[in-house]
Amino acid sequence: MRFLRFMSTPSGRIIRVVVGGALIGAGFVVGGPIGRGLGIFGLLPVATGATGICPLNPLVGSPLRGCRATGPSSSRLSAYTDIVRNE
């Protein structure tokens, strides 16, 4: 759970994009069917890191978009909506 929470932070998202880019680069270097497989697999962390989606979060009961479950922005948003509702 702690790992998934970290992966939803901006640092975790950057790490996913970098690792995905490295896998895509390794795919070009290796070449052949294994290289294509690495490149295609590398698209997954790039896409999830860029969009902020963590496909593993629903398995532990967290929202698909991890940024909604963690971070100060979610608590500020809920505090703001509470203030607006009370007015």
C-alpha cells in the first residue's frame, strides 16, 4: 500500500515515465521480437505515469487515479467543497 501511495505522487509518476522510456530505449537497442516486446511493455509505465493512473490501486481498494486518494490537494479540495456546501 505504501508503495502504491508513493507511485501516485509526482515523484513516483516521474519514475514510471523514466523507467518506461528506458524500457522503450532498451527495446530499440535489443531489436527483434524481444526488443519489440520491451518497447510495447515500456509504453505501460509511460502511459500510466503521464496520466496519473495506477492500475493496481483498485486491487487494494483505492481509486484508479491515485492522486485522488493521496496528497494534500485531495484534502484541500474536500475542505473547499465542505465550505461551499455550508454557505
